[in-house]
Amino acid sequence: MRPGVTEAGGTVEGMILTPAGWLQGRLHFGAAILRIELDPSAPTDRFVLPGFVDLHVHGGSGADCMDGADAVRAMAAFHARHGTTSLLATTVTAPAADLRRAAAGIGEACAHPTPGAARVLGMHLEGPFISPDALGAQPPYAIPPDLALAEDLCALAPLRVATIAPEVDPDGALLALLTARGIRVQIGHTTCSYAQAHEALNRGATGFTHLFNAMTPLHHRAPGAAGCALAHAVHAEIIPDLLHVGNGALLAALRAIPGLYGVTDAVAAAGMPDGEYRLGQHRIVKSGGAARLPGGALAGSILTMDQALRNLLHLGLPLDQATRRLSTIPAAYAGLHDRGHLRPGAAAHLILVHSAGTLLATVVVGAANTPPAP
């Protein structure tokens, strides 16, 4: 199979990562995986893995998902070329009218997938219900919970994940509304205490957004949101670009949080030359292998999921465990039971990589673009 993205049925061969472990052989697929057969002559330096699932991505190849359906489709096509087969288009904090327009575009991209692109599963709402004192690279449009706006956004696009700051929702009304709809609510962009974060988990929050970044840090006498994640979280997302989180902190999180999974948090500058780009209404600069605000703060990332895989391998994770963190765990967290694993009947969403983690091919065939409602 040639490098690139295919939506045609066919066969791949090599070491196949199945729920039962590695099998040497061939995987046959149409719209779904048809069968896996053993073959001792299959190459042992190529690995067939489930496609990556990115639950936090703003853009790529110059496209920003705040700019409508065509931009969402363009970024989905770009990330497919780097092994992502499913993603959540992620908004930034913005005025309500901009958020409604962005949600409408994401909804349209969900309903009408582009051949050769990653499937857009819905929306990750990152803001505006966050702390104005923990914006990170988010534009300055944080607002208190607005239940009517939340309802509007849910009507415009499948809202799968929402990031909120617990301290701006002290009575838990927004958290209750979102969790009642089956939406995964994550703690992020927050100045909350350890106790506030723990209370939000007890009320139904399910994870943490880009762990360690834009949240109260861990101190041994004031554990903060980060300490709460390490102590109590089952799930959290982390950006494994080796810039947002130091190697030791990433390894600690891997050891502490069973459902830790990687996201790119990629912005429009991903895959583009050095220069100026946008993140919502912010101007950002790509230079020196990172995207930053003019003042120097990191502004999302230029990470792709195939590079995330290589970074996790660099940290010492075995290939099967690194794949779990970029595919199997995020798929299960998002309720995607038809992908994130390779077995007969699953969606034919898979990648072929070389032993060094170099991507050789992406397959995105079959499967509904948007999973069933929770």
C-alpha cells in the first residue's frame, strides 16, 4: 500500500495490534474489518494499528475550525495524512455569535464527511465558560455559564466534550445540563482549588483538559487542579509534544491516571511554514517548532498524532501502549465502540507504521461519521 490516505477496501499486512495482542499476518477490510489471518511470512517491521482519535484539535494546514465547514474539512484532511481517523473539532473562547457560526460549520462537516479526511465526530467546546484568570492562549471572551447559549450550541453540532472551570459554575447548573445530555465535561482553564476540582468530579465531570496547562499547579501543600487529577482522575488529556509538559511530569501522569490520553491541541499553523496565523481572534506566530502568542506564551501546538506516537516511543513506551493512549483510550472515552481497536466488525479505521513510528498509510473506510448519541 502506498503512503497516503485511502477509503477503498483492501488488505494490509504486518504485525497487527489486536485486543488479544500482536498477530503476524494480514488484515482484510471493506467498510469494516472483515477478517484477520495469520501469516508467518508477513513483514515484522511494519505495524498495523487502529487509527488515531484526537479529541482536542483546533486546526491544521492553515485552517481554523472557527472559520466554517470548509475549514473543518480541510483540517480533517490534513490530520488524516498524519494518521488521525476521527477527531473533535475544538472551538476557542469567542463571542456568542462566533461560537454559533463555528458550531453550525462543525455540524455541517459532521453531516457531510470529505473522502480521505478524518471523520469529524462533533465538537469540543473549549470555553467560553472558563476562568478569565486562566485563559492561557484563549481569547479574552470568557463568560459565566449561559445555559441558553449551551443549549443553542448543542442544537447546532453534536457536542461531545466541553471544558469548563468549576469556579465559574459554583452551583453546578451548567455541569448538570451538560452531563444530563451525555456530554463529557472536563476541568480546564481554571484557578480552582483541589477541593473544587474534586467536587466537580463528584458531580459528574469526567476528565481534565490539557493536563498541567492553564490550571492550578501541583504544590505539596496546595495540590490544585493538577494534584486532583493525579489523585483522582480516571481520564485526562495531555499534549505529548514535549513542550507543553516536561518529560518527568508526563511520565508521572502516565503512571497516575489510567485513562490518560494524548491530544494534539493543534492550531492552524500545524503543517505550515513559519509565520503568522490565527487562533480565534488571536494572532499567533509559528517559529522554532512551536506556536506562540506575540508575548511568547504557547498557543496550542503544531503537533500531529504521528509525531505524538514517536514522542511517546521516545519516552520509553512500547508501541502497543503508546497506541492505546492515542487511539484505544480516547475512542472508548468518547463512546466510540466501533473504532480504536482492530477486530472483525470494527470500522476500517487503521494506520500502517514502520518500526520507528513512521506513518506509511492511513485507512478511513466505513463507519457512521457521527457516533450514536450517548
